[in-house]
Amino acid sequence: MKKFLCILALALLMGYGLFEARRIIAGPLIVIEMPQEGSATSSMAVVIRGVARNIAFLTINDRPAFTDEEGRFFERVSAPPGYTVFTAQGKDRFGRSNKAYVHITILNFCVA
């Protein structure tokens, strides 16, 4: 009985350790919430908003970006008219990386 309880305690301890390590094992997660994929805008100033989890470093179009305590990021970037791809890339402390993309169109209205 004593041997069974020791094995059970060890199994529970290992299970809890794996449960707590699940985010580290999973690696970085990045979700771009805004703008929506395939959207179009006439403004050249675009707000990129989303969530990044399990990251140590975040970039948006190769420029450093920052997150709050919940992992949310909010960056205002300017884009040229036409088809544009924004890339958010995050790296964790082990060097693993993940990317999220959003494709939008910046409309160029010429007023004469």
C-alpha cells in the first residue's frame, strides 16, 4: 500500500509539472485581431492589434513591438497604398518563433 501511494504521488507530481509546463512546451502563439484579413482602408495609418502568448520578443514588420501584462499588443504603422502584408513575429526564450500575417489593401484616392 505504501509503495502504491508513493507511485501515485509521483505520478500526480509529474502530471502537475507537465500541466504547468504546457505553455512552455507549446511555444509562441500570435493572433492578429485587427485589421481583418482581406480588408480595405483608405487610411495609410493602420492599427495592428492582437495577442501574443509565451513570447520574449515581438516584432511587427521587423520593428520591435510591446505587449501588456495580458499579452495584448497595439501598434500604429503606416503603409504605402496598394496591397500590404503585415507580419507579427514572436520568439520565446528558447529561440522558437511563430508568425502571424494579415493581408490588407490601402486604397489611394486622388482628389483633384
